[in-house]
Amino acid sequence: MSGEDPKFSIEEVEGVAAPRRAFVEDAVEETAAEKLGRKRDYLEGFLAEKPQEAGAGEPGGAIYDGVIASLREIFDPEIPVNIYDLGLIYGVDVDEEAHVTVTMTLTTPHCPVAESMPGEVELRVAAVPGVRDAEVNLVWDPPWDPQKMSDEAKLELGML
């Protein structure tokens, strides 16, 4: 073997001609009926495309959306906003076996519901149809701040 790779060949050239430039004058003229027909064909093809099914544990999937809906039913006792829109939920992970892990925080480590809120979240998430089991990870980094709230929550609290 001479050390050359048989998959590649090297050819030296002096130069390459520039591609022809496009001009408005070169545009193909079409009638209004032809243009409408082209657009109709495109629209029919677009509408005929079937939406891809999202996996149950992905956004848009049954389990994931059910978990988010259940989190939106849990309200902070001091602030009249659900914990999801309040920005306390940092992540929802659903694995192939429908095990759900929720990563969340609280507004402050001294929050009066610091002991009970993670347990309530775990119970509510575990009750979602299709969820095999649930786990809640309570984290303090990054710390919660009002910028994590959704626009709906800010509007509810008069911050917008």
C-alpha cells in the first residue's frame, strides 16, 4: 500500500469559472392562473402532510402535557399563581418507562411550604395517567427570581 486513500482523488486545477449570475430579466413569466395553480399544489401538499406524533414523554405528548397540566393546578399559598407559571419548575423529564423527574425550586429556602410542596408535586405528578412513578428534585441553584415568571403570571400580579 502506497499510503494513499483509494476513496479520495486529488485533482489540481488552474481556476474555476464563476457561476452565471441571475437577472430579473431571466425570470420565467407565468400567468395568474399558472401562479395560482402552483400555490394550490403547494398548499395541498402542505395540508396533506400528517403531523408527526410526539412521544408521550416529549412536549406535545400525552404524559408530558398531563404532567404540565397537573403542575398548573398547584398554587403557591402566598401568591395566587400556579407553580408552573410562577417559574418554580425548572424541568420535567419523562423517560421511556414513564418515570417522571421534576426539577423545581421555591421562592425562598425559608418558604413556609418548603417541606410540603415537593411532596404535593410528587403526588400530583404520580397521579397523571400513564406515569409509572415520580420524583421531585428540589434545587436552590439557580435561585428563583421574578423574571422566571410567565407573562400570564406577571399580568395576574399586576407586574405588566
